[in-house]
Amino acid sequence: QIQLVESGGGLVQAGMSLRLSCAASGSTVVINAMAMAWYRQAPGNQRELVARVDGDGTTTYADSVKGRFTISRGTPKNKVYLQMRSLNVEDTAVYYCAADFRGFLYWGQGAQVTVSS
């Protein structure tokens, strides 16, 4: 069983930066094999992929955050970060950490990010 716990959400003004953290606990073998990602869901919208980092370090970003957000994985590999820069009001959402192990997604509880104008 893998558990994910996010931290670092909050209220910021447009143009500012924020960093989200996610810590995974459970089987080290599974954690090292997982791809990890950040999703977000704004009110009335579907959950969408923000950024993903695969086991080989390959990263993928949503077009809306390219050049502003950076996903990274810590050492040991049980932590993943999302550095968010130049935030705008459209980035307001609940951000979820996710871990993909052989197609099965584990989810964190979510962290609220609110960007004020």
C-alpha cells in the first residue's frame, strides 16, 4: 500500500511562486518503480495532468504550465516537488500528487492553491 501526503499549498498573489511537496510511504521497491505526477482540479472542471516525471527522469508538462512549473524528484525517490512560478488566477485549484505503478494510480488527499489577482 502506497500513501501520498502533499504539503505546501496556500494563498498567494498573482506573479508569485509556490512549491508543493509530496512524500510517498510504503514499499521502497514500488516507490522506486513509480512514475509520479501532479494533477489539479478547479471548481467545475475535470482533473487534469499538470506535470509528470517518469522513472527514467523524463518529464511531461501541460501546455498551460510549460516554462512556469518544474517537477522534480528527490533523493531518495519517495519525494516529488512542483515548483510553480509566475502564478496566475487560472492556476487556482486543488493540486493532487499521484503515483503510477504499472498503470494503477495512487492519490494524495490534495492541497489547495489559491492565486489572488
